[in-house]
Amino acid sequence: MATEEQIKAEIGGVDASRLSSLIERIERLEEEKRGIQGDIRDIFAEAKSAGFDVKAMRTILKLRKMNAADRDEQEVVVETYRKALDF
């Protein structure tokens, strides 16, 4: 027979204590993420003040995340579109 604590811990088939633990972990990581995002903004501000083109840096970061085949495919598509639009 289930104890009152077991019944409270599992409401509607949901393990409330496990759910609470997961939510709290996500909240801590979200807080860390906000801090890291602030650090990244600071680095971009530093780059901009040093004369670097931040938009170009963001493009480079995006491209570096892609594998070589996807990057090559994107470059071909962009070049095809540029030629089609004659610019």
C-alpha cells in the first residue's frame, strides 16, 4: 500500500520530485546561459571597438559550426542566387 508521501510525490502519474529536480536544473543552466551570453556580448563589443566587423564575425562563427559539405552547398546556393539576381 502506498504511503501518503508516495502519493504526494507521484500526482497523476507524474513523479513530482523528479520533475521539480529537472526544472531546477534547467533554471540553473538558463541562469548560467544568460551570464555566458553577456560575456559573448562583451567580447563582440570589444571586437567592434578594435575595428572588427561584428556581422562578419557572426557569419564566420555560423559557418564554422557547419560541416564542410553543408558549408560548400550553402556557398553554391548563395552564388547561384547572386548570379540569378545579377549582383
